[in-house]
Amino acid sequence: MIFREALQRHELLPALFQALTELAAACGERPGGAAPRCLAAAAALYRAAPQASADVLPHLLLALHSAVQKYGQDKRRRTTEQNDETAQISSLLLQVLGTGLPLAREQPEVYKEFWETLPKVLETFLFEPPVGGGRLARQLVVAVREQALRARPRLPAHHLRALLALVRAGSLHTQPPQPIQNEQELKEREEFARTCFETLLQFSMLEDIDSFAGVDDDTDPLAIVALLDRFQEVISKYTQDDDNPEPLPRHQLSEISFVLKAVATLTESMKKAPPGKVDAVAWQKLIGVYPLLVGVAGSARAGGCAGALREALLQFGALLAAPP
């Protein structure tokens, strides 16, 4: 009854949102899913009246953000309980963004606080345990790609940069401090990194991003040179210990295989890019990867990545042709 009244009298919405999010915060340390239920009610209320609730959208994002951080830091909870409740909260964020992103893209000035809040929230959901790097994190990247990066009208450049910086960070496939032993988790992290990398390439190579011209590499989230530097770093790491005959552990093999596939994809994209899209420094960096690939081919430890290595080497075939 309260919800129906608030949907008819929009002046009640801010107070109702505040009550639900504060109740969620108060219940956050109690087991049983009370906090996710409060947040689910707030998300449902927002989706029922998104335009009337535009002012409270940043507050709702921060409430979801605080809740998932609290669950991730609570060592008293069972791992399964943490995962279930953080997955619920991630799903709520997906629902809220599915409604809010199109509206915020149409009116970026009206939703200025939303766009300023979103990168901080996404950073937690994309990278921090227990939700970061998994299936729901990958779905968030897809939502951002389809509803913000590729959609029209195009967002102002400073909002795009903040989102693309997160996508680039996800594309680097950095291993967590503790090696992952769970095969399913490894696969999910690989898929997450691949989705980020493909999103970055689609936007930087195939989209019209002339508005980003003239930005220093240090601040440009599309910097191909930075990606290639990271790839060289990873490949070099696995070719330094040639005397060790032991095969690479599964999590390390996952990392080198991903990077080799990414090199192949990046090489193909650079070759297809419009003239002038890729500068001479990037080409030189790419060519500099080739000796490292040869080093991987001669390493007994990297036998498990032979398919990815072959794919990367074949892409260099076109670079060996005489210039026109």
C-alpha cells in the first residue's frame, strides 16, 4: 500500500528510498537476507518510477555499493552465504542500470551525479571479491558496453573515459594475490577479461572516437601502447625460466594463453583499423612482441598454450609482407 501511494505521490519517493536503504544498512550484518530484500524493494521502486526517482539514483547505487563491500569484508559469514547475497546485490545493480543507463545517457547533465558515482560503484563490482571478475561482473561490462559506450547519443568524453579506464583494467587479466585453484572461477575470470578486451577493441578501433585525439597516453584509457606493454610484461615473465622443465600451473597457463589470444586479436584489429587510427609507436610496440613469441615457442613450460601461440604468430604473417 505504501508503494502504491508513493508511485502516485512522487514527493514520498525520497523518504521511502531513504527508509529502505537505511534499513538495508542496519540489517547488513545480520544473516538471512534481510538487507538484499530491502535493496530489492528499493530497486523495484526505482524501476517502477525511474524518471521521478532520478535524484535518488546515485543514492541507490551507493547503497548497493556499501552492501556488497560489507558482505565482502565480513569474515564471519560462510562463503556460500556471502556469494549468494552478493550475487543478489549484483543482479539488482544490473536491473537498476538496465533502466537507468538509457535515461542518464539521454540527459547527462541532469544525471551528472549518477555519472560521477557510477565508476566508483562499478570498480567494486567488477574487481573486488567476492563478485569481481566473475559471471555477473562480465554481465555488467556488457551492460555498460551496450547502454553507455556504443549507444547513441554519445556520452560526453569525460564520462566515457572513466568507463573505458575500467574496461581497460579488466582487459589486462591480472592474477589475484592468491592463485585460483577452482576451474570454474578460472574460466569465469578468463571470460571476464576477454569481454573487457573485446569491448575495448570494438570501441577504440571500430567506433568514431575522434574526440579523444590529442590525449597523452598516460591518461588515455584507449592507449594501445599501454596494452602492448602489459602483454610484453606477461610474456617475458614466462620465458625467463627456460631451465625449469615443469609445466606451468593452471592459473599461469590461463594468463599466458589469454595474453597470446589477445595479441592475435589486437594484431588483427590494428590491421583492419582505418588509416591514421594506429600510430607508428603502436606498430613498433607490436612488432617488438614477435621475438617474445618466438621465446615462448622455444619454452618447454608453455606447451599447454600452443594453440594460442600459433594463432598469435599467424597474425604476424601480414606484417611480413612488403609494403605497397
